[in-house]
Amino acid sequence: MNTETDQALLARYMRGDREAFATLVVRYQKPMYNAAFWVLRNAEDASDVTQDVFLRVAERCNDYDPKYRFFSWIYRITVNEALNFRRRQAREDELDDDVDIPAAESANPEWQVAEGQQSRRVRAALMSMSTNDRMVLTLRHFSELSYEEIAQVLDIDDKTVKSRLYEARLRLRDLLRDLRTN
């Protein structure tokens, strides 16, 4: 496993080392794809956007400010690219029920079925929410960014992040009311 820092890899790439960039792509391809998918709701579109993101990163690597986390910078590019793609398409895609959700790794078949059903419900609820709600929830709970990092990615202040997150959680809770156990 490559433990070299993102900044070191980027510096190597800027000196002409293409392997360093390949390492960054491998490291961030899945999280950037997931970010694009949550905005676009379409696997093919998310894949296209992810490819575009890495092209932009390669072209604009001189714009990166090392005082910030590389992840935040590339995530911001991904969100912007996905939103721009969505605007260009000028369409709201229907929820794709055929997208596979990884099965639970438990050996219990009943548990696997229940887990899969619950995962589909949560995904469907998230996908039915506004882009702003999905973004703040996925940045906090799936990408595990801090409030400050989310503020940087979304270009809003920390208080706005906290407020949006609180409101989005309330809306998600209402959508998933029947899944709650007492």
C-alpha cells in the first residue's frame, strides 16, 4: 500500500512522474465516483464525470493549495463537475432500481435479504432528496468530512453546514420513519 502523501505524489507528478498521478487516481477514483453518483443518480454519468475530474486535476494541479487537504480540493472539483454535467443535461434522472447494492458479508441469508432491503430503502430515500441535502449528508456520513472540510468543499460557512446537515437529517428521518425501531 502506498503511504506517500497526496502532496508528495502531486509534486512528483508535476516533475513528470506519471506513476505518481496513477497512484492518486487509484486512491481517489472510488470516492470521487461515489460523490458524482450521489449528485447525478446515474452510474454511467458518474463514471464520465469521474474521468473528467481526473483530467481537470491533471490540467490544474498547479492550482492546488497545499494548506488544504487534497481530498477536499478534488472533492470540490467533483461536485462542481457533477453539478455542471447535470445542468448541461437539464434533466432529472429517475431512480435506477437496477443499481446493485453490495450484499452484507454475513453468512445468514435472512440477514442479507433484510440488509439489502434496508440499504435500498436508505439509498432511495437519499436519492429522492434535494442535491444540497444529499451532498451534505454524504460528505459528513459517507466521506466522514469535518464541518470545516464540508464548508470548504461546498464553499459555504461552518454554521450553514451545521444548519443544512440538521435539516437534511430531519428530512431523511421522516423519509425513513418506518425503518426506525423502538
